[in-house]
Amino acid sequence: MPLTLTLDSYGEQLVAQHLRSGRSHSPEQLVTRALESLSDQPEPSQSQKPKTVEEAAAHIRHSRKGMTLGGLKSKDLIHAGHKY
């Protein structure tokens, strides 16, 4: 059954970027691969989901260990996000 998707401009940019890189040959192939990679990831059980603000904050701190923003500041990203 055919399915039509509408992407926002960011989604369109991501698709175009992947197609230009040659990692995917068509938007359909790209979406199929993305969905397959999502299905490979185990879904968190209800017991694993944070239940309080403190648990959610601890989960975020643990998840982002080793991640950097490449010199960007969180405050600048938040400010930029308010434009949308």
C-alpha cells in the first residue's frame, strides 16, 4: 500500500543530504533503512522509562556522556530553537 509523507524543511534537508552522499539511492530506500534501524533497537519497557523529573534528568546526563556540541553553547541552540 503506497504511503505519502510530508516532511518539514529540516526533514527534506536530511533526505537530500543522505541522497547526495550516496548512502541511499532513493527516498524510499532511505526511509526503509531508517525504519529497519529503528526496529533493531529494543523498545524501553515501562519499568525503564523515567517516572520523575529527577530520573529523567539523570537519564539525560547518563545518555549524553562523551557528547560535545563542537564548541556551540546550549543557550545559543535554545535561542535558535525559539525561532521555530
